[in-house]
Amino acid sequence: MPRDDDPEPRDRTGWQGLDEWRGDVGRRWAAASGTADAQFGWLSEATYRRLGPLGGTRVLDVGCGNGGTTRALARLSGRAGSVTGIDANAEVLAIAGGSAEATSSNGATITWLHGDAQTQPWPARHFDVVFSRLGTMFFEDAGAAFANLHRATRPGGRLAFTCWPAREHCPVLLVPLRALAGVVPLPPSAPAGSPNPFSLGDEADTMARLAAAGWRDVEVEHLHATLALPDALDDAVAHWLATIPVTLAVPHAEGSRRTAMAAALAAVVPADRRIDQRALLFTARA
């Protein structure tokens, strides 16, 4: 168990900016990327609905990861549209581009781009839609990134992205990690002001950053989901061990380490196997 003088684990996830994303953290995400859509698909669906019709549009998917959202956007945009998926990690991008579903038979053309959306020299006023699922939280300079994306979006174009709220509303990340804090070594908390999963969780601050970058009609919607764990305790623990936050924080869970982790997680599995999770959905127009 954690010692009394241990600092609160807070956001010890190992996600601390692009340098880590380009390195070991990104490699671990690539290994776990097959579960990303299952775990975070509810965020994507809410964002697609908020964007409205996408037929024939030019779409940018920021932090496209394994490409699941990019391919979905291609289907929604249709053959008359186009979709660009950008990610700073080459390994997850290779998974995205190597998929057998690189484009659907009725989907838009997809371009995969290895780069940083914050500094990428985009064509001016090119995109109709800028989308991101959990990809904007790790910008080194969110204000500069939102300004760069604004320059790349045509007047009247749409922006929509999801991010995690303040840490107290994010049990899907922190409940398992806090349970593991005294059992296995976890990455240190992100320094104040650095990129981390909660960097955009202050709604007023994020709305102000968007407005300062030139975006207008900025709105935020509170998303809620009740996430269900398997009924059997062993299955619920196995599910948590396979979640992306845990696999990123503890990449090699085998033998006695895995046994200790399983015991710690079993102690915090909710009796009703339900987790009330929140997220923020920001929308704006260029």
C-alpha cells in the first residue's frame, strides 16, 4: 500500500508530451491500439453526431492513432470527400495506414501524415472540418496549436474535439492507477502546465484559448457514459489490466507483478461493475 508520505499519484500515466509519445509511450499505445475504439468509441460517436453531415467535406483527424476514427470519418465524408489523419507516432500511424480497411469502398480518400499538428505547415483555409478524439490534450502549446488549426480551416469550417475533464471526473483513468500506486512503480506526475490527460479540463481556460486562436461560437458539451465492467470479478480485473491507461503505465505485467496488480485492482472493482465517466466535447467555427 502507498506510504502516508507518498504524494497522490494524480495523473501518473506517462503521457507527458510529444517526446514520450514519439518514444516508449507511443510504442506501448501501438501495441494496445486494437482496444482503443472499443474503449473510447462512445466519444467518437458523440462527436460525429455533433458535427452533423460530413458528405463531401475535407476532414482533418488530429492525433488519429490507429486510424479507427479516420476510417469512420472517411465513410461519413463519402467518395466526394477527403480525410487526412495526422499523428506524431510513426508506429501507430503504420498500423493505421497498413489496415486492410485503409479506405472503405464508399469512403473518402485517406492521407496518412506523420507529424505534429501544432507546427505542421497546413495549406491555408483548406479543411472543412477538424476532428480529434483525445488528441489535443498533449499539445506542447495548445494556444499555438489551435491557432495553426484555425489557419488551416476555411471560414465557417467546424472544429470538434473531445478531451478528459478535471481529474476528479475521470475514474476510468485514475481509479485503477491509484489502486496500483503502492504495488508497482508508476511514472511521475506530469509537471504543472505540461501536456497531460487533464490539460484541457478547465473549461473556461480552454474556451478562452480557442477564442484567442480565432475560433468563434465556441461551446462545450458535457458527455456522460456509464461504462460496464464484466460481471465476474476475475473478468473485470482482466479487463482493467488490458485497458490503455494501465498498459501504458505498466508495460510489462507478468508473473508476481501481474498477480499483485490483479489483487490491487480487485479491491477497487465497483460492486455494481459500473463506472460513471465524463468527458468534454468542444465545438467551434473558424
